[in-house]
Amino acid sequence: MVALSRRHFVSSSLAGAAALWLPAGARAAACPRTESLTAGPFYRRGAPDSTDLRLSGVAGRELVLDLTVRGQDCKPVFPVLIDLWHADPRGNYDLEGFRFRTRHASDRPGVRLVTFVPGRYPGRTPHLHLTVSAPGHRPLTTQLYFPGAALNERDFLFRPSLLLNLASDIQSAGPLSGSYTFYLQPA
């Protein structure tokens, strides 16, 4: 019993001493890497800065998004620029105007955006397109998905790591609240 304790003590001490020799960055916990995905064919430059994308006269399920941005070191990153675009609740993109599009700048490491849940269209599950950028970091273009959406597994671009964290089920009624944390890579 004593030999096991000594062996454990010695191996733990050696591991601890070795860790002290590592650079500080190597000792830090690794943050997840946010997967990048295509912007798709429906991106349009020049979207207005808005945190509320709901439109009068449009019927849809409200979606409140809390988006946080962190660096590779897991620390909050700011200022940030979040470019968001998605289909309307019926699955159509506005190709002439800026409905369901924003390019929002924030001096905080996160933003709250209010919109409607996008509809699906042929070949795609409901999703959100985003480009997230911040000084000193590489811009990230990706897509976010809804857990429990019927077409997730059949969508060729779907990635489980890009699922929103929802406060309620996508199939339930009423407003939907979702959050996601993006991890940007250094420039």
C-alpha cells in the first residue's frame, strides 16, 4: 500500500513539474473551435444595423438569440461585428431588400438579436447564416441549426457542433430562446 502511494506521489510530482515548464498557452484549457461553413448564395452586402429583425405584417415564431464571442483562449472578445441573414418563416430569402438581415456592431462580447425562426426550403433544414468578426481575430462564417428540427440529419451541411442551445423544444409553441458561443481564432 505504501509503495503505491509513493509511486502515485512521485508520478504526480513529475507531471506537475513538467507542466510548469510548458508555456502558459499550452497549460491553458483548450477552447472548442467553431466550425466554419459556407455563406451560401444569399448573402447581401449593406445590411442595416438592427437588433430586432421582426417585421410587422409577417407571421412567425419569435426567436431571441443570445450570441457570445470568445477567443481561442476562452476569454471574451469585443468589440464584435455580427452579420446575420436567414430565410423568412416561409423559407424565402429577401434578394432585393434586407428583410431578416443585420450587420450589428457591439462593444460587448455578445449581442441579443430578436427575429423569427427561419422556414425550411428544399434540401435545407431551418438555419441561420452568420459571419462573426473582431479585431485581431479571423472572421468566421458559419451556420447555426435548431436541435430537434426534422430535416437536420438529411441536410448535407448540418453539423451537430453548430446546434443552438435552446431554452425550449423547437416543436413546442410560443417564443423560442436560443444561445450560442462562437470561438474565434487569432489573425
